[in-house]
Amino acid sequence: MQYYSVLLPLALILALSKVLSKLSAKLNMPQVVGMLLTGIIIGFINYIPNQNILNETSMEEIGFIAKLGVILIMFSAGLETDIKQIRSVGAPAMVITTAGVIVPMGLGFLTACIFNGGFHTGSDTMLDNLFYGVILTATSVSVSVATLKELGKLSSKVGTTIIAAAIIDDIIGVIVLSFVLALKGTNGQSQPPIKVVLMTLLFFVLAAAFGSATMKVLQLAEKRYPHHRLLPIFSLAVCFFFAYASEKWFGVADITGAFAAGLFLSRNPESGYIDRKSDILSYMIFTPVFFANIGMTVKFTSVSPDLILFGVMFIIAGLSGKVFGCAGASLICKYDKKDSIRVGVGMMARAEVALVCAQKGVENGMINSAIMPFVLALIVISSFVTPLILKKSYS
């Protein structure tokens, strides 16, 4: 095995992703868009006759690095979850988030059923169709937060609601993702729903107990070694252990274990320091490789006219599901019409979590890999549209 064959593709990914990420940020889009475009551009090397850059060995090793990248991404998402923010808004955020999960998931499921065998197919196909809906449950409010901050509305009722609802959305979305993947089971062997529920609950109960014990150990370490690299190193060890335990022992997705580890550690007073240090590791190599790997494995040749129509309907379902679901729930919670629309639009943007969900579906054979360009299009469109509508609503 020529292990060094991965080095050239790795160099291309890191250099190009940095340039395109900066360009994406200047265009007010998530930096992950630049990383994805990096992968798509590098992926065109496959069309060069007799090329030996993206060979089997290099792609296998890039895929392995990418798998570590997604675990670190979800760990960071858990670390950045602020439980106190949820309490500041309370019940309205929960209602808005619930609608913002159910409505787009339902629309995504209906769209997939229409284009994938109807409503009378087998349970496995229906589960695969449901996964398309699961992809649409994710929300990324980084664009919305930046826009509201620019407008001086971040601490307003709308801003606080969007942030709190997005936090709950991440938690619910990860649980739903893990539940559907567990139902599918390994090697395509479906699992009984009651078993999936019990194993998921057992995982979170034991994770909470282990997480509390870990917190005490970290607190002792902080007193003796404040702001020491020992803390992020130990935290990463906890992340990898949770990811392994969830997948191996409970049949719960490894990314759920990583997210749970970050969620429990987010209560630590040094969580910000841990997050910064783990981000350095993640964004230096693992995160760019994860998103670039998605772009590199996209096969545009498998995009048929039917799939294009499905992809367009999928994007419409993703955009409208969040807007109507969250805005409708806001009206129920007695927000006025303008604020309700602002909340709905603010929850519309997608980024890395949607891609993580989609990639998991591809890896488990639940969705067509050719849908990935449309997931990217959903991210780009929502990233452009969200700030435009928000700014106009306040003008």
C-alpha cells in the first residue's frame, strides 16, 4: 500500500478549501460551501485519463479522515449548545422547534414517496423515504445570527427565539437521525421500533451518568491545571469513547455519541476553551477533508431528469417546511405576523448538519448519492435568501 498517495490530494484539499472558504465568507455564505466546492473541483480529476492522484488507496484514506471529521463536527456542535439559552425563551422555542422539525420532515417524506414508489411500497423503502425528510430537519442559524447582529436585533425577541429554537432543533434532529438509522439497522437489517427506543433511552441514561462523572474529574483537573491542554485532550478522548460506545454497544449512530459528549461537556466552565482547542484540530484538517470528500464523491453522471425534478421539489420542501412550520408555530405562540415570518425565515438556513445527515444516509444505503448536489443547492439558496428577507423585513 502506497500510503503517501494520500498526501497530494490532502495538500490540494487543504490549500483550495482555505481559499474557497474565505471567498464563501465574503459572499455571506457558510464556509462549508467553499469546502464542498473544493471537493467538487478536485473530483474532476477523476475525468482525466490514466490519472493516479485519486486512486483507490488515496480515496480510502481520505474517507477515513472524513469519518473522524464528522465526529469532531458533531462534538463541536454539542459543545456550542447553550442550555441556558433554551430556558430564557422556554415553551415558545420548544413549540417552534417541534413544528420546524415535523413540517419539513413530513414534506421531505411526501416528496420522496411521490418520486420513489408511492405510499404502498415496503417498510424499508418507506424508511428510506423518511430519511429524506430527516435531512430537512437540520437548521444552521449562523447566517441568521450574523444578519441579526448586523441589524442590532440579535438580543431581540426574534433573535433569542431563533437561537434557542436552533439549539433544541439540533438536539431533536440528532435524536431523530439516530432513531431512523437504528431502525434501518446494520447491513440493511431492520430493527424492531421498541428495541430502538429502549436502546436509545438506555444510551442517553448511561451517557448522562458517565457524563456527570466526567464533569467531576474535569473540575478537579481544572483546579490543578487551569487552561491546560490536558482538558481538551481528555475531552476528545471522551468524545471518541462516546462515539464508539453509542455505535458498538447501543446501535446508536456514532455522531450521536459525539454530540452527546459535547452536550454534557458544554456545562463545563471551560467549555469555550475546550471548543476552541478542538476546533483548531478539526478545522486544520478533519473538517475540510470531510466536506471535500462529499464533493469528491458526487457523481453528476447519475443525475436524470426525474432526479432533477425530485431535487427541485426537495429544495422547495426544505425551504417552505421551515418557514411555514416555524412561522405558523410562532403565530400560535402569539408572536405578531412580522416577527413570526422573521422567525420562520431565520430558521430556514442549512449548513453542515444537513450535509452530515445526508452523508450518513448515503453511507447506509438509504438515499441516492446523486441528491448531494441538491443538498448543496439548498445550503447556497437558503444562505443567500435568509439575510435578504431578514434585512428587508426590518427596513
